Amino acid sequence: MKITLCSTLLLSALAASQFVAFEASAAAQQLTVWEDIKKSDGIKGAISDFEKQYQVKVNVLEMPFAQQLEKLRLDGPAGIGPDVLVIPNDQLGGAVVQGLLAPLTLDKSILTGFTPSSVDAFQMNGTQYGLPKAVETLVLIYNKDLVKTPFKTLDEWFNFSRQQHKQNKIGLLAKFDELYYSWGAISPMGGYIFGKDSNGKLNPLDIGLNTPGAVSAVTTLKKFYSEQLFPSGIIGENGLNAIDSLFTEKKAAAVINGPWAFQPYEAAGVNYGVAPLPLLENGKPMSAFLGVKGYVVSTWSKDKTLANKFITFINQPKYVKTRYEVTKEIPPLLAVMNDPVIKNDERASAVAEQSKFAVAMPGIPEMGEVWGPANAALQLIMTGKQSPKDALDSAVKQIKMQIEAMQASNQ
């Protein structure tokens, strides 16, 4: 009787342990992925193949990519968050500092398949935290009924705008009184936001927005304002709305704007073309800030290895090409950027080409202290209230003060 009872208990315990092991195994073989709104159709085929190859279940939930980190802060610790999510690169610094993301383990051969700037956008202190999914950057958008072929240089656009102004018409419009738009000239002409220390890390107290090159760049852009080639409303908070209105009303020949403007311009019936930004007086292409969406892994993921494999798997060229065809988001994967599907699309190829000259915004939290003083200085310059050198010198001092105060409060 005792033997039977012991055997029964032993078998029950064994069965229970096997059930628990099965449950743990089943739980480990699932991934939860947060994808951007209306973008999951682009990865359906890749997910299906991944599930078959790795014998796993992938659960996909859509939500706005810019809000995913905020939700992760609550859902991650509660055990109901994702394994993989999508974030913009300018949120990376804060996310890493707060411990929300796990580093990725990727072969160098995978990273070299992407544009260097898009890869750098998801690096922090030499560690890779994400694989780039899509890029967007400023481009030149022109009205084909007013300009048959876009000019190659900014100086040519300036001269064209002067001719147009004499006829009470508008040539090129841009929001050069904001750092986001003026950066295209500042960077190639020798300005920078943060320098790097001896270890290659960004030094937030080395600010190069007032270098001789930066002053020269801003002086060049100021000519559009000083010669009144921009209408008076093209400055300040409502400047971009004024630019959009003038272009959709077919009063402006060209604008510097991003891919987000394509649909509204098309809806307005503008016969427009898209080209990379023009060359500067030093012969270099205008740069731009590169906006990058990327796939990252939650620090609370219960299977980071599988999550890592998922990100690598769905970013193979054949899946990325399908994703582009479905979502129209420009991937920074070189094999797809050079594919006819993008090469033969004027809009997509212009964004892809410009992204090669674009740079990601610095991902460190101190970047948040740059925008206010820099934009204020640019508005003073463009309105003629202060000289470029004086305004930029003051902006750099203000930025340093704000960053030092920020760092002190975090100690």
C-alpha cells in the first residue's frame, strides 16, 4: 500500500513537473510585437515565415510608434509588455538611460547592409540598441508647372527667387529660422551640435553651433530674408503652415519639406516633383536631420535571443522590399534602396538619396536643451535683430548653461 501510494505521488509529481516544463516552454515560444499604426500588413509575410521556421507564435499589436515607449514603462514591469517594439531614434537616449531597452547582438555583416547614419541612429556609447526600419528626411519639392527641372545649387535657387520676386512671384521657400531646417547648411559648412571626446562619445558641453562655418552657413541662409524673397509670414510658429499654403495654392515654385507633405500636396492637385536638397557654395550637398524608426527589444522580454532573431529575420531584403511596397516607408537597407522599386520612384528615390547625406539627431537627453536657444537665435538673425555671430554665441552660452543645470539636477 505504501509502495503504491509512493508510486502514485511520484508519478503525479513527475506529471506536474512535465506540465510546468511544457507550460514554460510554450510560454517561451511566443513573441509579442508592437508595430506602428497601419503598418503591420507590411510584415505579415515575414512573420508567417518566421513562425514556421522557429515554431513560435508572434502576436502583433498596432499603436503609434511615438507612444510605444511611454506604454512600455507601465506594461513592461507588469509583464504584459512587448518583446519587440518600434521607436523613433530621438527617443533612444532617454530609453537607454531609463533601462527600458536591451542591447542587440548583431553580426557586423547585418549592420553594414544599412546606411551608416541609420545604424548610428540606434547606437549609444558604442552599443547597438535597434535595427533601422524606415527613414525620412527633408527634400526639395518643386512645382513642375513652374520649374521644369530643379536647380542643382542653393545659389541658383537664390538667383531664381530674386528673379521671381521682381515679378511679384515666389521662388524657393524654407523654414530657415529653425534649426531643423537650417541644419542642412550648418553641418556641411563646418558646424556641429555636440563634439566627441577621445573615446568617440558625444560631449554635451562641446557645442559647435557658433563655429566660423556655422556663422557662414547662417549668413548665407539669411540672404533669403534680407532680400525679402520670403513673404513676411515665413517665420515663427506659423511659418510652416504659410509655406504649405503658398505651395498648395501654386504660388511658390519650390519648398524644402519632408515626405509627410507628399499626400497633402497631391490632394491639393499640385503637379510636383521631388529631388534631393541642392548643393552649397562649397560644393557639398545640403544635409538634413535623419528621422529613423527602428525595431528594439524590451528589457523585460522573456526571450531576448528569440526577439533578436525576429528583428534580424524580418529585415532580410525580400521582406523589407515587401514592407516598402505595402507601407511606402523608405527603408535604409542598401539592397532595397538600390532596387528598381525605389530607384524608379521619383519621390522614394529622392528621399533615399538625401538620406545618404543626412545625419541622425544626437540621441542623448541633452539634445532637448538645444532646440529652444538655437531657434530663438535663428529668428533673431533672420529678422535682422542680431548678427549671426552674436546670436549664435549667445545661443551656445545659453545651451551650455541649461545642460549644466540639467546635469547637476540629475546628480
